[in-house]
Amino acid sequence: MFSQIKEFFGLHPVIKFLLLGTLVTKAAKSMTTPFLAIYLHQETGEGFGVIGLVIGLGYFATTIGGIIGGTLSDRIGRKSVMLCSIFIWSVVFFLFGIVHTILWFSLLNILSGLCHSFFEPVSKALMVELADRKKRLSIFSLRYLAINIGGALGPLLGTYLGLVSSGTPFIITGSVYLCYALLLFFMMNKLLLQNKSNSKKEFHLPFIFKTLKKDIALRFYIAGGIFLLFSYSQMESTLLQYLNLDFVNGVKIFSTLITINAVTVIILQLPLTRLFERYKSMTTISAGSVCCIIGNIGFALSNGWLTFCISMFILTVGEILCFPSMNVLMDELAPDSMRGTYYGAQNFYNVGEFIGPWLGGIILSLFGGTTIFLVAALSICFALTAYRIGNRKHRFVQLYEAEVMNK
């Protein structure tokens, strides 16, 4: 932990501010999003399938927005895209706390997904550009750590302050995001951060699909991300509905599991990163995928607090290994002049999170929690297969380019 703190203080001021902002905003957002399914059910009375679809619409919007946001930032600059999206995002959270109909919730969740898709990949691209190449894995690890510290605090605050069934946490989240947006605006202006773009060409959507068509490895990485996030979305949405439906104190069990998830990341991320940094990213993803498969099978077979907690711990170890390495693989694949485009393309992963809550809710209603988490484990198998194929395609292209240059 000490070495991570030392690495943090050696980073560019904007990177440090973005990492701290990630922690604070994630904590605020985690007071609302993990409990969104229950909140929507209480406010609208709709069933699991409809609520899953509403939640999934946000991820679908993230996918569509991600196609545009990263490439747009390559054209007009990171600063403009980030500031516009974070200010609008704060307004969206305020509105979440005062509306009461399923239509409004659907529209706001779509808008929230769009803001997420514009801000997150662009902020990652900006941090990478401001850092030395050797520090990029550390930045991804620190960012993941910040996300999980915030993820540990948010659900606990939401549950134990009695805010889960009210619109209050949305108002709090909106206020935090607005403060963050204002501070980010002044930070960027104070440091005279240039609003540079990589091209004077106008932004056009076919360019993104041309990139996807040309880069075979990118397509396989996206397929792997879709399958992985389909599985991960079951923990974020279906697990809470399953626990609340079939177990006493389901909300408290879920809050405990989310906290275990975040605390495990905080404690084990550094040791596991140090342990696996000697291996290739694909090896790390393979090990993490095995843990995720075991964790999901554990959820399917669990019948009490202890087995759920053990399963969450194993699943979290898989997350620690998979998610930062996924970003490293994408960074290795992306040309310098198109990094925003490639990080934006990562938002195609959210097709999995769009389908996941909706399909998970339907499977939960028809077949129960055991079936959906076995399906989630199978989805990880597909994800690992796609990543391994994509990695082989990328290595083949690298070898071919090296041979051409040597001739």
C-alpha cells in the first residue's frame, strides 16, 4: 500500500485529481445504483423483467455513447467532452431523486449512460496521455482501487443511513457530481490544460466502424468484454433481486457482499498485481477468469451468508486479475493517435450489461437464481475464449509488421 501511495504522489496533478474524483464520485454513486432495482420496484411497482430492461437501457446508452465519445474527444479534445458530460451527469442525478414514473426513470437512465460513456473512457485516455508508458499499469490499478474504495463506502452509507428507499441519495450524488465538475473545470483551467485534438478532420461515425472492421483483434476483445460484463452485471443487478426474494435480510446480505468485494480489492490488489506483473496480461486474465467461473458457480449453489461471502471473495480475486489487464490489453492494441477511439470502443462491452439485467431478470423469474449464475459462469468461458483468440490475432499482426520493417 505504501508503494501505491508513493506512486500516486509522483503522478501529474490532473491524474491525481481524476483518481481522487473517481473515489469520491464512485462512493456517491454507489449509494444509489446498487439499489436501483429495489428503488424502481418501490416507486413504480413494475416486475423484474421491466426493471431489468430499464437498468439495461442505461448500459445500452453507454454502448452507443461510447462509440461516439472516445472518437469525438480525439477530434475536438478531451477537456470539452469531459466537462460537458460531468455537468449534465450531475443534473441527471438530481432529477432521479424527484421523478416517479417508469418513463422518466428510463429516460434518465439512458442519459446517465450517455454521460458515463463520454466521461469515463475520455478520462482514461487523458490519464494515459499525461503519464509515462511505464506507469500506465499502475494508473489503471490505482483507478481500480479508487473505484472499489468508493464502492465499499457507498452501499454501507446508503443502507445504514436508511437512504435506500428514498430519493435522498440521488440528490446527494447530484451535489457531489456538481462539486466535482466545478473543481475539475477550475483544475483544468489553472493548469492550462490544452484542449488538443489529434485531427482536424470532422467527426464521422463510419470512421469508428471502419476501425472495427480493420482490427480483428479489437473485435474479439470487444466480444470477450461483452461476455464478461454480461456475467458481471448479474452481481450488480440480479444478485440483489435474488437475495431480496429468497433470503431473509437480503438487502443487508447484498450490502455485506458488496463491501467484501471492495475491501478484498483494497487489501489484495497490490499483492496480486505484484505477483502477476511478471506474467503476460493474457495469462493474468486467464487466471482471473477461472476465479470468476468458480465464484459464479458458488453463487448458484450458496444457501447462506458464509457460502455467499466465500463465493464473493473468489469472484473478487478474479475481478482484480481481469479488469486492469483488460485495459492494458486495449492500451497495447491502440495506436497513439486513436487511443480515445479504442477506449471509446470499449463501451461496446456494455452490450453485455444491457442484455444482462434484462435477461437475468427474466431467467430469475422463470428458473430461479441457480440457473442465472450457472449461465453467468458459462459466459465467462466464452469471454476467455474470445480474449485468447484476439490476443493471438494481435501477436500475429505484430510479428508480421516486424518482418516487414526488417526487410
